Amino acid sequence: MTDKLIIFDTSLRDGEQSPGASMTREEKVRIARQLERMRVDVIEAGFPAASNGDFESVKAVADAIKDSTVCGLARALENDIKRAGEALKGANSSRIHTFIATSPIHMEKKLRMTPDQVVEQAVKAVKWARQYTDNVEFSPEDAGRSDVDFLCRVLDAVIKAGATTLNIPDTVGYNLPHQFGALIRQLRERIPNSDKVIFSVHCHNDLGLAVANSLSAVLNGARQVECTVNGLGERAGNASLEEVVMAVKTRRDIFSCDTRIDTTQIVPSSKLVSTITGYPVQPNKAVVGANAFAHESGIHQDGVLKHRETYEIMRAEDVGWSANKLSLGKLSGRNAFRSRLQELDIVLENEDALNAAFTRFKELADRKREIFDEDLQALVSEVEVAMVSEHYRLLSMRAHSETGILPKASVRLNVGGKEREAEMQGGGPVDATFKAIEQIVHSGTELQLYSVNNITSGTDAQGEVTVRLSKGGRIVNGQGADTDIVVASAKAYLNALNKLHAGAERAHPQV
């Protein structure tokens, strides 16, 4: 029998600390539901004490998720832990994850605490957390640069206090695989009652070694890996969930453990996280990149055609890549449309959302000859976004671009129930469109990112646009999709403005 490797996803917490990746409550719930479909064991939903918005987000995820354990992060402070416990009340299965730094540089320069004080505070934190749940995780922050003797002392103390999972973070991505694996082995050997807890790892990718360090830890007895979809996270990111899962699955000759992850949900999860956060997946990204299963070399193509395993160690279908097309058209009925949504594991909140999605599907079918599953995913995302709040709504627009003439755009919006219109010139049709919108709304925002990705192939493909705006410490992402890239850009810009207007975004955790 193989051991179970617990997959702890922190895309909603640590992943959100990527600059500009802050998510709304509704977006967090959408991602959490997809993680649940993927059968992630533990979903770290956020940091409840960070803000009221984050508290409400963790609470919403805890209330919505039934199968996975929902976790809240808390510093080793009584109020932090209390907030986490309150946010997690509605969860079927909850965990509190508390932490305090243990490296000499962190204790001296950041905490300004002695080692004895750190041990005392760690023990208090675990005992506070046990008042809310018997599933308590403790992390010695910056463990990768901590003294091993002191780590053993702290971890022994928190086990006695009631911690059930010990997470060893390489907080700054400093370790090399052989060092980190040896650290895990040494801790397991030296700490009394180490067999009574699960050892976990949380690795950062500053040297590009997060996955390698995580796997080295697993080979040395760790049975939980903390990771994120697409390797999302602050600085260079975290260990990539899809890479860890598929490495363990593919190399069963090496690993004496396995996950319960439904790997066919990996690519849908990747696309959803990318769309919501505005962080595109690089084409050559392992497992989920567009080129991950592409073969350009003639020698490779010949080999794959003769026998797939000559150049492929995984099947594209096993991780959720699919060439399936939505065999529906403008004459298709609502039941056929609903059936295809179910096949794709797309869940809409209510009948109104289904009706809105069906209407947009019909509109898209009039403009696009072939509709792919990816088009449907984008269409549903757009409907869910629109149903949250539309203080600003695009009624119509016209853009003109001609060689030798300055491009211009006119835009007509519904703003809080009143129609307004403006026309502006710009460096291009998108620039002119954004200036026309600003002429109406005077938002005072700063454009931080404008990104375009094609959803499918072909000249009639939908373009998916991400716009990132900042204002007064808030950072929001807006998304829009359309076969006309200028229209998609306007939709994305207005989506971001609607989020700002609704106050749905919290201040970024790094601000």
C-alpha cells in the first residue's frame, strides 16, 4: 500500500500575494469550488485577520465547500486565531494554520523576540487554536534558515501543545534539494512523537527549486505539500501544484505515496486561476502550458505517431487537455446547452445565470463559426462577473483606426441608470477607448497591466483581455472576452471599474 500525500493548496492565500492578484470574495469561492472538484485535500482560503474583506472571503469559502478541509492562516496572536476560528465556523472540516518566525535574522530583526519568547508564543498559539478545532497546523517561518536544534525544540513544544501538522517552510527559497530533504529527515528522526504528526513543506521558487525541494522532502517522509495552481505566489512564486502531483503520479517507481487529485481537473483549474488573477500561463510551462504536449521536431513527431511514449511521459487527456468542441449552434436548445455545461463540470448559481449564459452563447454563435469548450468557459466567467455588479455597463461603442490618421473611439455607457457618451482620440483604438471611458467616469485610477490572450485558435477566436487598475491602495483585475479585441478591452476595463465601485476588493496584503 502507498501512503497518502496530502495536497494543501494556498492559491487563495499565498498565491493572492502576487502583486495585483488580489481576488474578490466571489472569485475566491469560484476557485475554491474548482479546487474541490479537483479533490484538493486542504484549501487555505485566506488570512482572516488581514481585513474584514478577507474575513468574509474565508467565511464564504468555508460555507461553500463540503468535501475539502478549509484552512485559515493566523499569526501566533490571540486575536488572529480568534478571527480565523470565527471565519471557519461554517466549514464541514476546518483547520487553523498558525506561524511564527524561528530564524535568527527574523527573531532579531523582525520580531525582536528572544528564542525563549518565540517558543512560549508558539505554544500559546497552538493552544488558542485548539479551542476552535482539533486540526491545527504550525509553521516555523523561515525554517530553511533556522538553527536545527532550535527547530527541534520549537516543534517538540507545539506537538505537546496539540499541533497535528508541522509545516516546514523554505520561506525565501534558499535551500537546495539535498539540504531540504536532509532537514526533513533530521527533524523526523530527532523530534519525540514525530510519528504522531504529519510533516508538511511549503517551498518558494526564488532559485527555481520549489518543486524540487518539495519532492525531496516527500522522499524523506513529508506527507503534505503546500502548493499553488500555476505556481502562483509572491516574488518568484510557490511550488506548482500540477508539477508536484504529476511528478508523484508519473514516477510511482520512486515515490511510495500518491494523491487523491482528479488530474483531469488540472488544466481547467489552471485556466480559471489564470483568468481571475490576470497572470497568464507561459506557453512552455510544465503540464499546463500551451506547448506542454506540442511536438515541433520531425523526429519527435515521427516517434509520437509510431508510439506515444517515445516522447510523452504523460497523456494530455490525463491532465485535462481536450480537443473537444462544443457541438452546439445557434439553433441548439437550452437543454443541450445545459447538458454540455454539466459535462464540463460548470456549475451556475441559478436559473437566471443559465439564461444569461444561454443568451450570450446565442450571440457568440452568430459571430463565430466554431465554438470550443474554452469559449464556453470564458462565456460563463463573463456572465458570473456581470451578475455581481454592473454600475458601469457598455451599451455601444465605435472605434476607428486608419493609416496616417489618429485613432478615435466613441463609447456609450449606462452609469448608475443614466446614459452617457464620449469620444476621444488615442495612440490606438484601445487607448482611445479607455480615454473615452475615463472621459465619462473620471475614475482617477492608474492602469498597471493590459494583457491579451487568445482563448482558441483562428482569426475568429475570442480574445481574452485582462486589465489591472489601482487606486488608493486597491488593486483590481478586470476581465473581458469578445471576438472583437477592442470590445473585449472595454469590457475588461469596465469590469475592473465595477469592482472598485462595489468595494469588493480589499487592500492588497503587501500594501
